Amino acid sequence: MNKQIKNIALLCTTLVALTLGTSVMAKEHGKSHRGQDMQRHMRAMMSKLDLSEQQQQQVKAIQAAKKEQLMALKSSDNAKDKNGRTAMAELIKAETFDQTAFILMQEKKAAKMAKAGLITAKTMHQLYQLLTPEQKQKLEQMQQQKRDSKQGNKQKKRDAKASKTEQ
């Protein structure tokens, strides 16, 4: 009986690990599209702010530095990622599940994501510092309009969902 419970627990853990791995991969795949959308959005916002030629050149230099840093982070971890996938496969196929090894792998992924987030936040800070007070004010207005628009869309979805449940 005790062995059956352990086998069931191992099976459940394996299924959870497989599910998490698949959803993480799906999210990582989606990131590239979100990143492209974010860049497009950033370009549109910058064009609406009427940047000077000098500001535009500085933005390009900052964006290029960000891209270089992210590529360096990605390439430094490329071989590790391949080994990580192999290690995850071995972990799943092992006779017993090594929870500590799994947690360690996830912590490494989280550290990489934190580094990428830091690079992005520093870039955003640098870009914001380039703006004049008038441009900063205009940016704040545009961001507020975007938030209001999103809030309105969420409310419309809630209303539509509520009207469907009433029917």
C-alpha cells in the first residue's frame, strides 16, 4: 500500500513537472512575440513624443546596448539550457524524483529572468531620463490613456460575461 502511494506520488510529480515544463516553454515562445509588440509600442510612443535628432540617436544607442546585453546573457546560458533540458529529462525518467535538483534548476531559470528584467528596467530608466519635462508629461498622459483604455476593455468583458450568465 505504501509503495503504491509512493508510485502515485511519483507519477503525479512527473506529470506536474512535464506540465510546468511545457507551459514554461509555451510562455518562452510567446515572449518573443510580446517583445516585438513591446518594441513596436515603444517606437510608436517615442514617435509621438517628438524626440529631437540627438534623443533619437541616444535611444538607438541605449536600445542597441540592451540588445547586446540580452544576447550576451542568452548566449552565456545557451549551453547551460541544453544541459538543463537534458538534466530535466533525466530527472523525470529517474527511479526517484530529486526535488532538490528540480528546485535548483528552477532557481537558475529565475535568476536568469531576474537579470534580463534588470537589464530591461535599467534601459527604461535611461530612456525616461532622456526626456524633457514636457515629453515626460506627455508620456504620462499617453500611459494614463492606455491604462484607462485597458480598464474600459476589462469592464466591457465583465459586462458581456455577466449578460451571458443572465441569459
